[in-house]
Amino acid sequence: MQDANLALEQPVRSFMINAVTALTPQTSLAAATKLFHEQRITGAPVVDEGCRCVGVLSQTDLLVRAEQRSSALGNSRYLLVLHGEPTLEDNVLDVPTSAGVVDDIMSREPIAITGDTTLRAAIERMVHHGVHRLMVVDDGKLQGVVTSMDVLRMLAPPQPPRDVDGF
């Protein structure tokens, strides 16, 4: 248990995801859905042109907020943000045209922490707000993301390598 107690006092910058797939407010919902599927992610930050986190889009938003979609046709653009700077701008390929953009249904108040926040404080924040991901923001820019799965990896004892069949 000593290892877990030490881990709880580590700053999140030591284990956060710092190469983040981020959406723009004008990314189409069809592109966001396909991107989530292709990258096997359940949510993504939404950033403005200055890499400031202005929202979060999750699979839950895509499922339960369908009636809030506008008739706006978005683009298929997304960004790879590394240390607060866009390092790659790309497009989701072969996305069908459909109505609705990320801005229509994203959560507009992302729960944010700084890179110096301890794992313990991050866990408390996730539990308090009932979220599975926290945006790590320093100097107003997105620096990374901490997910509930990242927390579990930090606290779980090391696992032996699995063979080809997963056992």
C-alpha cells in the first residue's frame, strides 16, 4: 500500500496523456464519432485557435444530446495538441455529411486541473464532479488529459506480461 500512497502524491504531469487528440467547435459530430471509434477514445477536449480548452465532448454527449444538434455542417478537422501547441492538424477521412457540430452538444465547462495537482486531488475532483477525464491546463492552454483509466494504471499493481491470447 506504500506504493499507492506515494503515487497519490505524484503530480499529474508525471503520468498524464500529453499528446492529446482535440476537436474544434466546428468539427462535425459525424467526424467526432468516427474519430472516437478509430482512436478508441470515449471523449476529447475541444480547443479554440489558441489551444485553450473551451469544452469537452464525450460519447455520452453524442448519445443523449441528439435533439440539440443544429443544421450546421461542420468540418472533419481535429488537432493533436502537445504541451499547449497544435503539432498536427488533420482530417477524419470519408466522413458522411451530416448536420451538427461539436459546439452544439459539448459540455461547456470542462473540469480542469494544473499539472502540479496531485493524483489524490485529481481523484477527488473526478469523484466530486462525476467525470472520467480532467483537462490539464497551465497558462490557459491545454497541456494534457488525465482519465480514470490513467488513475487505475497508476494505482494498480504491475501486471505480468500477457501471452498472445491475453491470458
